[in-house]
Amino acid sequence: MLYRKSLNLFAFLLLISLIMPLSVAKGQLNNTDTIALTVESAKELAIEQNPTIRASKLATELAGYKLDESRGNLLPHFNVNGTFNKNIIRPSMYLPFMEEMGQDPYVEVGSEYNYRASLAGSMPLYSPALYANISADRKEIELSEEEYRSSKIDLAYEVQQAYFNALLTKESKNVIKKSYKNAIENFQFTTKMYSQGMVSEYDKIRAEVETENLKPEVTELKNAYDMAVSRVKTIVGIDEDQPVKLEGDLLEATETYIAQFQIVEPESQLAKNPQIREMSLNKDLIKKQSKAVRATALPSVNAMSTFDYQTDADDLNFSDYHWVESFSAGLQITIPIFQGFTVKNRAKQMDIAVKQLGLQKNYLEDNLRMQINNIIKRFDVAVENASKAEKNVALAERGHEIANARYKSGQGNLLEVNDSEVALTQARFNLIQAKYDILMAIIEYDKFIGKEFH
């Protein structure tokens, strides 16, 4: 009895041990845990979950199956056919000599029932149109793969842009919070000085007004940060209710990206641009399709064979039927003579499309040369601005310290403190904006040259 109770207790504990992990796992799916995101993990999640990327990937698979279909036309094709006929009115044959003999000249031929089974096979031996179609399908696979690559590059750019915009908003919020904190401290200090009769009521009112003026900015930037995080969630594919923490800051990101950034001769990078690559592949594809159209006007040779198994009878006694076999094989040569100028006109349409793409490509290249030069210039300006902003922040911090010290010692006034606070806040804003501009120039350059994200 004791053994049975112990066994039941063991079974109960075992059941609890199995249920608890399931409960924990279920709790983990309730979007209660905060996801820590870095810019790299955000890109990985986006590429993994984004429906546009999935659709683009399926397009490459579709192109591959289309090529397999075209290749399949090079293989032998076999068909089995079976027919059953009942001659309700049998065909008749006219025999004049029967009429001369005084008999009915119309003689019925054939049997009441006819059965036939056949195996037919064919295989192309020479088909220029088929070869040209296969070549065009290969080029279509290249184009779909490039479109897939381009989609990933565009998505990686969007993720980084949204992520760094969120970091910019977060650090702007922190700058305002620091300024707000300083304003509160100044207001408290001024209130204390006013109670001791050491400053005027105007200074106290001025300090209070400065503090209250910053409150809306703190709230506004907090809302802006929440919206920026929501934008990141949307692009990455994270549920809106899922808590997210964005790791890193603009300074750290800038140092990492600059360390990996390398500008080479812009003209050599033009060929790597996804737009140029897609347009070139489109142009090549139309050329291949034009060859396929022209190839339909060329002769083709197919091997043909047929095996027949048939019988005729006037009854349904299958066991008494006499079946006849026949087999034939040969070549079928097709020589197009006249197709109403359709091949010629279709080929001309494609030739014009190739010329159009050539003109569009030249125009695009001119625009892209200007674009990449602007990106490089923006990068250089942003780096210079960041260097100046770092020095200005150090000077503004020193000026703020001096103004505070003078005010607290009674040598300065509140106006100097407020001016130094404004200068410090602006310098900090300029610094994070310059860092942000550097990152934007780098990711735009990476997108331009088609830098892949794996």
C-alpha cells in the first residue's frame, strides 16, 4: 500500500515537471519579455520575416522551375492513347462491277466495333527556338536573383535608417532631459537664493519659466522616440505590443561603421549598383527573348515513333479477337514558310525595347554619378562637422561650468547661465546630428554600391 502511494506521488510529480516547462514556454509567447535589438539583429529579423523578401525569394524559385520546364522539352515525350468505336452506320464502298452483275454496288466495310491502343513518342533533335528559350530562362534566373539581392539591400537600408533615426531621437531626448535637469537645479538654487534675498523675483520667475518651457519638449521627444521604435518594429516585423529595447548609441555605431567604411573610385562602383545591374540584366534578357522569337522561323527536326495495337469485331467476345500490332518510326521536319510577318514584327518590338533600355541606362548612369558624388561630399561634410561639434561640446561644457560657478558665487547672473545652457544643448544636438549624418551617408553609399547583407 505504501509502495502504491509512493508510486502515485512520483507519477504526480513527474506530471507537474512536464507541465511546468510547457507553462513557462507558453508564457514566453505572451510578448511579455523585452527584446534587445541591435542594428545587426534587426536586419537579420527583417530579412527573415519580411513578406517582400519572401516573395522575391519565391520568384527566384519560380524562375528555376521555368528553366527546368524548358529543359524538359529536350527529353523524349510519350503518350498512350486508347480508343473504342462503335459503327452505328458502317461506311460503304461503291463497286461499279457489282452493279453490272445486278447486285447492290454499295458494300459496307469494317466491323461494328473497333478497339485501338497506341504508344506515341517524340523527341526534338534540332530545335533552335527551344535552345534560345532555355538561354533566355537562364538569364531570367540571373535577373530574379539580382532582384532578390536588391530587395535585401533595400530592406537592410530601411532597417538601418529607421534604427539610427530612433537612436537620434533617443539621444535628442536625453539631451533635452539633461537640459531639463539643469533647469530644475537652477530653479531650485534660484528659489533658495530668492528666499534669502540674494536674487530678485525676476530671476526666480525667469528660472521657473525656463524649466516649464522644457517640459513640452521632453514630452514631444518621448513621443517621437516611441513612434521611431514603432517604425523599427513595423519594418523588422515585430508585433506592436512587443516591448523592445534598442541597443547601442550613435557614437558607438559611427565608430564601428567608419572603421569598416572604404571609399573607392566611384566609377568602378557604378557597375555594382543594383539598379544598373537589374537594367543590364533586363536588357540581356530581352536580347535573348528576341533571339528566341527569331528562332521560331528556323527549321526544326523531331524524331517520331508510334506503336499501335488494334482489332475489329462484330461482337463482344473479347477472347476470340485477333489483335494486330504495328510500329513506325521516322523524322518530322518543320520548315516555316510564311507566318504573316509576325516573327519579324515581334523581333522589331524587342529591338526597340533594347534601345529604350540602353537610353534609360545611360540616363540612370549620369544621375547615379551625381548621386554618389553627393553622398561622398555629405560624408566629408558630416565628418568635418562632427569634429567641430566635439570641440564645441567640450567648450560649451566648460562655459556652462564657469557660468554656473559665477552665478552661485554671486559674480554672474542668471542670463549667463541660461545662455550657456542653450549653447551646450545646441552643441550636443549638433554633435549627435553630425554622427547621424555620417551614418546616413555610409548606409546610402553601401546601398549605392550594392553591399550585400548575409
